Amino acid sequence: MDSVVWSRALFGTSMAFHIIFATLGVGLPLMILLAELLYQKTKDPDYERMAKRWTKAFGILLGVGIPSGTIVGVLISLLFPGFMEIVGQVIALPFQIEIWAFFLEALFMTIYVYAAGRLRPSLRIASLALVAFGALMSAVLITAAQAWMNTPTGFRMVNGQVTDVNPWKAFFNPAFPYSASHVGISAFLTGAFAVVSAGAYMLLKPGGSEKERAYHAKGLRLALATGAIFAVLTAVNGHGVAQALARHNPEKLAAAEALFETRSHAPLTLMGIADPDTQTVRYAIEIPGALSFLATNRFDGVVKGLNEVPREDWPPLYTHTLFNGMVMIGGFLILVPLGVWLYKRYRRKELPRWLLYVCLLSGPLAMLGIEMGWIFSCSGRQPWTIYHVQRTSEAATRTGNVGSLFLLFSALYLFLFVATGVVMYLYFRSHPVSKEWPLPVEREGEVQS
Amino acid sequence: MNASQLAITLIWVLLYVYSVLGSIDFGAGFWAMVYGKPESEPNRVANLFLSPSWKVTNVFLVLLVVALVGFFPHAAYMLGTILLLPAGLVLILLAIRSTFMVFAYSVSGSFAGTLRIVSGLTGLLIPALLLSVLPISLGGFVSMADGYPQLHFGRLLLSGTEYAHIGFGLATELFLSALFLASYAEESGREGAYLFYRKASLWLGPVTLVTAVITTLTFVPEASWILPNLQRAAPYFSLSVAAFVAGYSALWWKGRGGRTGRPKAAVLLIALQYGLAVFAYGAAHMPYIVYPFLSVEEGFTNTAMFRQLLIGYGICLFLLVPVFIWFWRLFFRDPAYLAKD
């Protein structure tokens, strides 16, 4: 493998690792905020406990998410120096403002965790709201840069030199509103379903008093309701994203849908394996005209196929599988809360174990959907780093040693992934919610998060 | 001063701020490890400081990197290429340090002790390694082949100047953190911790000065271009030394409640000492970012972007300054927090 492939492997692995913590870092504060608001409204101390315990989990995740975010932030300059040279000239603003959003999040998170006891409820909620806002803004701003890679605007390339830079035009590039809303909404979705999973896990565990089960059921209900809202929003918004793709990155959509020839009444291809040589998709289910309708709102709308661009400029065809996976998970996540609601509506019983297992699965699946979406978005742009401006082979470093760094970092991520799980498990095992009746005195001054 | 000089001044200011904050942060982690028992006062003070501050300090590191790329995108190309290995190693250490620190407080037993030791030691190494960037930027360790820069990492690791820089980094980290924690201990009224950190500062202070002088004596021949520049900046270095003498002597001034030493004054004066030294060093480093391949002018971004960046920084700073002040009062002044056990 050459250093381009190693660089992509190292950065891709780093992103795949960081994205778990970044997504939960956006999603969990919203859940904590909702619990705090419910506590202020209902005065039910269970919600206060919930906010506290979720904050603890969030703190452990931040302990990994902050260094992993630092890693990707620095690695991108180290591995793609050619890319960053253009980024710095054209799309530096979102990166720079993102830092300040990061400050906002870090400052208010600390204030919320270590000074909560000294703040009025309104200030406490304001702090938490600003944590959530800072986290969301970080995601939105980084996505502005990522969207710009797909739809680069705000500059001209003349003889390999960047000229006529308009930083704000680059910032508000055509893909930005779609990508940023998609990232934000799906992060809230994933945060909610992570809590669904945790609640289901606790309810599936044998033992536990009636009171404990009631507590976990309450958390599960809140998370499912939030998840339901964001699952629907993600689907609606995802449709807009796909249409923007058809307009701005047609070959990416073509690869996602494995459409080779430009045509009207294009079918929607579900699953299957795309074969570039025969230009067919094996084992696929086709819905006639559906792709045209999705992309253009008309069954006779013309959708561009892969053959519009030279073969060497095709995105990899495995993006078809990633795209399908993401969409199917999104659909499944609408069905989970719907199923629970219907069951409650018509059976009026405690949830059966099989349904709890489905809930347990929903969190990891949501995260898998996020991973698939990101890998789709970035590999679907290949062979370009900046769409039709800079190829990945021109962007990546030519230094050696990337392979050995890849191994080092991969080992680090694997270790941290397992260690985070173990630490979470150990912490919540030794601090079950039953120990929190009544609320213990808060211990400040320890590095908790 | 033209635009690129203004931008590089800003970068040096950020570098100065991070070098002080980072030193205190990683140093505090080390002291907390040395005094591992949670009930000991020095450990208590270090953790009381670290808990609310480490995240914010970490953001300053990212700010420094991002600002450098933003203001000097052409420098990003060269620095990214040559710093891959050293910066990659720092990132791994940083990840281990922060995660282990957080993990150590979420689990109990001997496992937590191990985590704390690893976290303290990795943290100790980070500022030392970060200082390796300086000898690299001075020349002698980078070569050009077909217009493509390459770092000779092996040569760097075998050079005396690298270890002099590391020594200076270690001494600075331990001195600044001990001094700051002495002041923090005084503020929180922990006499035992104050005496411990004051004593540590007393012997570490002169060490920083000696290692700084040794470092300038170890420059490789390729870096000799900076020596006349450093001599030209001598007035500032003299002021810096004067600030050190004043700050160091403040540890004997008569303080609050008959205590020996005015640690807060000492912290401010030593911060001034480092500020002057960084400014003088930065001025001597002109016009190069990496000698002799990359000048400040060559690395600089376009004026349209520069203007927007300045406006952006101005607005964000304006919005966040009140939060920083509030943060400071909650965790550095409020007796209700400082008295926590």
C-alpha cells in the first residue's frame, strides 16, 4: 500500500472512532437537558437522577471524545497537507469558529458538572442548554467544511493557485444546509437511541426492585419518545439530502443507487451487489421509477448515471451497500418506537423481553447508521478530496511511516474502545441507581469528566 | 507591521498562552501522581485545579493548531509533512493521558492507581516532546528532495540540542505548575500544600534558567543564523531575566497572614518573564517559520481570509470573555469550591 492509501486508512479509522464520541457528544446533552427540564416541570427526583447519571456517562465519553477530537483535528493537517493548504485559504472560517464553539461546550460542561450545586436552576439549565448548543454548533461547523468538500464554492483555481476567495460563500456552500441539518438531527437520533439501549439493558437484567424498574422504564420512555421524533425528522431531512446529491454530486448518488445509465423513470435499487463490468446489480430488488421520483419529485425525471463520468472517476461501488444500510437502519429506527407504542396501546402490559431486545439493538444500530453515512459521504466523493478540484492522491502526504502510525493508532483506538466500555460497566455496576435513594452528597473536586 | 507579521505575532501569543496553560495542566497531573494518595493536600490541590480546567486547556492546544493552519495555510503544508511523526506520537500520548485521567476517577482500587501513574508520566512527556518543534524549526533536521520536505527524525533523536530542549521543557513544566499550584493552594487555604509547592518552585526556578541557557549553547551549526538575532533581542531577554528575579524573590516576600511568599505576585511576574522571552524569541525567529525553507510571508494566507478570520476571532473572543471570567470566579476564586474536600 502506498502512503495515500495508508493516510486514508489512518484518517478513516480515526474518524470512525471519533465519530462515536462526537455523535454522542451532540446527542446526549439534549437528553440530559430534557431530563433536567422534566425535573423542573414535574419535580420528580427520578429525572434529576437521570440527568446526573447521564452526565456521568457523558463525562466518561468526553474523556475519550476530547482527545480523539484533538487527534483528528491535528491528523488531518499531518496526513492531508495538500488539502489543508487549500482549506486554509478558502474554508478556514468554520474550523476557526468551531474552536470557539468547542470552548463554549467545554466551559459550560465544566460549570454544569462542578458548579451545579452553586447555581440557580435557571442558570443550571442555561449552562446545559449552552453545552448542547456548543456541541451542535461544533458539529454543524465541521460539517460546513465537509459539505464544502462536496460542493466547493467561494474561490477559483487558476493554474493550480487559489484566487478570488470569498470565505462566506465557501462557508454557505450549496450542500451545507442539507449536510449540517442531517448531521445534527441524526446525532440527536443516535443520542436518544443510545439511551434507549441503556434503559433496555437495565430492564433486561434480572433482579432489581420495582422502584428501579420504574426508574429505568421512565428513562426508556423519554428516550423512545425523543428517538421517535428525530427518526421521522431524519427521514424527512434525508430525502432533502438525497435530492441535493442529485443536483450537486450526481455520480455519488448514481453510485449509491448503482445506476449506470442516465435515464428517466429510473428505478430504486434495493440491496444487491453492483458489478461494474456487466453494469448490472445482482440480487437486487428494483422499484420502477422510484429513484426518479425521489431525486426529482417526478417519475419521468432524469437521473444521471455513472457512465457520465470516466470510469477512473467513479466512486467505489460498495457505497451502494453503505447507502442502503444507512437508509434501512433509519427506517428500522422509526419502527422501533412505533412498535413499542402500538404494543403499549393494544396490550397494555409491561414490554416483553423480545421487544426489549429490539430496543437494546437500536442504539448500536443507530451508531452503525452514522458510521455508514459518514463512510458513504467520504468514500462516495472519491477519487476527489475536493470535488472536481483536488484528488485524494494530490492531497495526501508523501511521507513514509504512515503505515506504522496506522498500526499504533489502531491499537490505541481498539484499546480505548474496550477500556471505555469496561470503565462504563464498572462505574455503573458500583453505582446502581438504587444507591442513589436518597441523593448522596455531591463530591466535587475530583476529575470526573 | 504588515498583515503577515500581525498574524505570526498572534500565533506566538497563542503559543505562549498554551505553553503556560499546558505546562500547568500536565505538570499538575504529574504532581497529582507523585502525591498519589487522594487525602494528601498536594494531591487534593492538584485535582481541585485539574478537574475543571483540563478540557479548556486542551481546547487551547487545538486552537493553536487550527489558528496556525488558518493564518498560514502554506506553512500547514510543510509543517504537516515534517511533523507527522513527532506530532503523531504526541497525539497518542495525549489520548492516553486524558482518557486514563478520566478513567482513574471512574473506577476504584489498585487499577485506578495504575491508570493515574500512566496518566501522570505520559502527561510529563507531552510538553517536553512539543518543544521538539523548536529545534526542527531552527534548521538542520529538514531537507528538501524534489521540492518535497523531509524530516530526519533519527538525526533529531541523536542530537544534543533535542535533549536540551526536552530538558528545558520538563523544567518549565514542573516549575510553572508548582508555582501556580502554590498560588492555588494559598487561595484555598491549604498550608501544607502551599509549603510543598513553594519548596518545589524554589529549586525548580533556577533549573529552568540554567536549562534555557544550556539550550542556546547546543544549537546545531545550521541554526546559527538565529544567534545574532537573539543577541539583538538581548534587551528583552534582560527584562525577562529581571522579571524572573522579581518573581522568584516574591516567594520570600511577606505575604498574607504572616506567610512567607506572595505566590500570586510570583505567578504573574514569572508569566511576564515567559511572555517577554517568547516575544524576544519569536522576534529573533523572524522571518522564518522553518529555516531556511519557509518564511512567514510565504506561509501567509490571502488578505480576504485574513480579514474574516480577524473579525471572527474578535467576535468570538468578545462573546466568550465573560464566560471565561465567570469560569475563573467559579473555580479559582469561589471559597465554596476551593474549600471542597
